[in-house]
Amino acid sequence: MQNIIISNDLSADMKRVLEGKNTEQIFILCDENTARLCLPRLLEAAPQLKDRPVKVIGAGDAHKHIDTVVEVWRWLQEQGATRWSTMINLGGGMVTDLGGFCASTFKRGMNYVNIATTLLGAVDAAVGGKTGFNFNGLKNEIGVIRESEYVVEDTTFFCTLDRANLISGMAEMLKHALISDEQRWKELMAYDMDTFDLKALSPLLEKSINVKEQIVAEDPYEQGKRKALNFGHTFGHAFESFTHEIGRPALHGYAVAWGMVAELYLSYVTLGFPKATLLEATHLIREQYGKLEFGCKQYDHLYELMTHDKKNVQKGEINFTLLGGIGDIRIDQHVSRQLVEEAFDYYLG
């Protein structure tokens, strides 16, 4: 189980993370944004890292590919990293996903630490041990499940984020509420997403992380209950891949939010998910995340993208996680193509 630190004192917490480690064998990975905005704060909190090698990769999902993986492997090799080294991944989901994969495969696996600098990374990618990169146009197509030694989360890093990235992270928190209980959903509905008070967000963030942490602890390799975390992602990953294809890449949380609208509709039609909550969620998501524009001519292609989702067991068969109600999780659900197209219709509204 990962050691997750919700930090109120980054200096003290980094001292705990680095205790007993040979700092000569620590390597830092960040992207162009976190190198500029977050690395100075980390080095101020942990001055023992000031002389350690830093690898800066391109920012954004467009760089989450095999060429970047090879670039990081080559850098680790040139720097003399070993199986007993530690890599610190300082960044959002792209950095922790790709960095975790590189660390997990270099020399057959070295330790790594995730320091989440985005809200999305904090509630999703940094926790749970899923690592990987995009391949052949598909999201996180290649990867391994291997947990980091530590996850450090300090909300002061979120001050560097614009509103779009903050609400992108909020989408995963909405998902965690829907798969857990009514109280968490009500708390998030009451949170003011227009002001984004980080102090008020902190306890909600901790509860959201706990939802994922408990599920991962029960099912680390996604054989059963962990599939609950895929809610919203089957449609969401198709939407996300489509936005990259058309040259207007959406943030991951936006795509997941859009995917939840479609999958809540399927939940309502097939499992009796409460209509009032469906409408409440749909209104919130349309108000905060807007809408991906596409037409019925794109239905075939979007459906094809969904058939390639890595969660599917058999080729051509789409696996959904749906909800009978808030917290009533139904994994491995299958619906007709007609219903999928109805969900597209509902999404487009």
C-alpha cells in the first residue's frame, strides 16, 4: 500500500521521504511547466536535492509517448541510475504516469516517488500505481501497475494552476463521490467551483483520495472492484482520443466529465439510476465543462475507439462500469450499440 502524505509542511514531509536514502542515487523528472513553477519550491523544501540531476520533458499529453519514455530511459542510463536508485516524479498525471512507467521498467524496477502538482494528478494518476503512456492514438495503451513508494500532495502547488486545470481535477472527485456515497456527492455539490477556495478543498481532496485508496487496497490489479474507478472513462477516453485527432485536445478531466454524462444516462436506462441525480450531474457538467461538439457522422468512429479500450475483455465487446445509484457500482456491464448511440444523443442534448 502506498504511503500517501497530505502535506502541510513540505520540508518536514520531504525529510521523511528522503530518510535513509542515498541522495546521490536520486533523480528528478519534471516537465517544462513544473520545472519553472514547482521545482524551485521543492528544492527550497529539500535543499539536499539541489545538486541532483533533473530531466525536463515536454509538457502535456502530446509528449506522453514512447519517444519520451526512451529519452528518460537513456537519461537514467547516462546518469548511472541503478535498481537501488529513486526517481522523483514532480508533476501532474502525465509526468507521474510516464515517470512511474520508466522507473518501474528501468533495470527491472527502481523506486519512485510521486509529488502531485495538479489537482487531477493528486486525486487520480499519482495514487494507485497505474503507470503508462499513450500508443497508436490510444490513451495509456502501454503500462504496468506498480505503486510508488510515496505520494506527496501539497495543495500550495495548485496555486500555479488555471481554472481549467482545477476543474479538470474536480471531475475525478465528482467520479469518486458518485461511486462512494450520497454525503460525498452533496458535499461536492455544495463546493463553489467558481472561487476554488483551496483551504475548503483540502478536506474534500483527502476524502476523495481515501475513496480511491480503499478501492485499490482491495483490488490492486483491477480484477474486480477497482473497475469502479473506470466509471466515466469508457466514453471519456474515446472523447479524449477524438479531441486529439481533431487537433483540439481536451484536458483529461473534461473528457471524464463528458463521459460521466453518457454513462449516467446508460445507468439510468439500464439500471434505474435516479433521474433527478442524472439531471443534476448533467446540468453541473454542462455548466462547468461545456460540451464536446460532434455529430452523428462521428458515432461510428467514437464507437470504434471505445471497442479498443484496454478495459475490454474480448475484442469488439465494450465493458462499462455503471451505477444503480450513488455508490451502487455495477462492473462488467454490456449494452447494445443502439443504447450507446442513445447515450451520444443524450450527451449532445
